[in-house]
Amino acid sequence: MKENTPKPRNEYDAALKLQNGLSFKGMSFGYKKQVEGEVVFNTAMTAYPESLTDPSYTGQILVATYPLIGNYGIPPSELLNGIQANFESDSVHIAGLVVTDYSWRYSHWKARESLGEWLEKHRVPAICNVDTRELTRILREEGCMPGSIIIGNTGTADKEPEEQLFQRPVEKVSTREVKTYGSGKHRIMLVDCGVKYNIIRNLLKYDTRVIQVPWDYDVSKDEYDGLIISNGPGDPQLCGPVVENLKKAFLSEAPIFGICLGSQLMGMASGGRTYKLKYGHRSHNQPVICSLDHRCYITSQNHGYALESTSLGEEWEVYFSNLNDGSCEGIRHKNRPFFATQFHPEASGGPTDTAFLFDDFMDLVKAYKS
């Protein structure tokens, strides 16, 4: 086990500044640079390496509400079936990290480096010794807002994150070329809007060949046995090409499964509308209820937008609903093999209550082929 050398606990050399004028002093433990982004919070108690590599966090400053972060370090970078075995992508996608108590000493049999070393290598700033309880209360009451991590005494937090980052975050994180994983008999096309690798891992458990294509790829020009629309970052309104391609895909009888952003895009392709949530759903413990059997499931989520359930076309219905705020957590077509969930059934880091949805999707694929 390698240990970081503890730093003085009173060394406040950084700050998080919010657009509303509030500032939180802290101590830097990552890469030393100023960044700007939307400040959001995550209530998960585990799986910080998976969260920080989730493309859905692109351009965001993540506040971890769980008090102890970094205690089990970072696992090695190793490939399995051509993708990272321990992370959700090849990069760290958050703009910055804010925690209460950073563990300068880590301990885990699989750890290869500390969280601070890993973030420094990926040029991502992080600060600790921040009262994340107070910070989260502000974000819940006022909503997520732009902010800056400042190392030293300069910098502002008055710019919208999209202005200095990119117009289409999905375009930034999507693959630029077609990639194939596995060699099974079921041909699954995966539209990559910022896919988490555990979606691919779950699909490869079946007799599949997964073809990963760019976010704006016209899927109607290829044949497939099933179509997956992945998760991804940002406003679904910026993903017009995906919506138009989905309208073409709806003309086929091949099964379609949308996850997170994919759920919003399928809803838009059916004529629905989306809206921005006040502070989003980002945790590993969101309860949802299924409209079919009225069972409650605990789910992992990471999204800042939702679909207006009342805007769905007559041929669609709500599949899952959030038990905290009643928002739409999934939709399904009444007569055809199309469905989507706002939460993550692949849930790397857990919970795995809804992993059965991959079974359901593959059953639809087999039925379609036969």
C-alpha cells in the first residue's frame, strides 16, 4: 500500500465560488488550475472512480455529499474486451471535484494510486475541507448553478459553463468512428451519446456483437437486431440529429432501448417535451416505481433534465416514475418493442435492482429475429 504524505489541515489555498456570490474555502489536492462549470451534487456513498469517468458529468463541478472520499484509492487502468475494466470511459470527465474529507491515506488491495495523484495526472482540480452539507442545501434550494474552482486569490464565476466549453457536449464525448465489441450472433447497434462502459459490459454478457456508432449516425442505413441509445451529458434539445434518426428507427420493428439521455431523446422523437430539473438526480439510491407491477426499485441516476410525461404521444405510456418528485423515469410503447429508462440499469457501483431490463431487451431481440 502506498500512502500520500498528509498535508497540514489548516492550509486553505483554494475556493469554490458560486454564481450567487457565495464562496467556500478549501484545500487543493488535485491539479492546480482554475476551472468553471455547473456545480452539481452526488449523494452516492461508493464508486467515485466510476462517477468521475462518467461522460454525463462533462463540464460539471461535482460535489460529493458522502463525507469520506479517496479512502480506497484508484484501481489500475486495464482492458477487458477492448474497454476499460475499472472505469466508465477512458477519461476523467468532471471539470472539478469538491469534497468534505479527503483521505490522504488510501487502502485497497487493487489500488494503484491515490485519488489526488490520479486527478493531477488527468489535469482535474479538486478541493477538500468544504462544508458540503451547507453547499448541498444551497444547491437544493436555489438549484444547480455555474461556479468556479479557484486556486489562489483570482478568478470569477460569472460565465455560463457552455460559453467557454462547447456547444454540444455530446459531440465532445461521443466516439468519432464505428467500433465493434464481441462476435455474437445478435447484432446490437449502440448510439454513443457518451456511453458508460458498463452498458457495453452488460450487453456482452449475452451472445452479442455490439457496434458502437457516433451520436449523429444514421442508423436507418444499417441492419441491426436491437438498438441502444446511450446516456450522455447536457441538454437533450442540443441532440436534434439523434431525434431525427430515432424517428426513422421507429419505422422499424427492431427493439429499441434508451438509457438516461437516450430516454429523453426517445421521448422527444415521439413528440414529447423535456425540461431542466432544479438540481437533478445524481445518486445511487433513487427509488422508482414500475407502472406495470407497482414494484419499487432502487436505482442509480445521473441527469439534470427530465421528460414531461403529459407530453407523450397516445401510443406511449409512462413505464417508471420517481417516488421522490413524481418525475418520469421511463417510457414504453404500448404496441411495439420500444422502451427507455431515465435511470441506469447497468449501475456500475450499484444498485443492480433493474439489471433485468437487459434480459427484457435481449428477449425482445430474440423474438424479433425469430
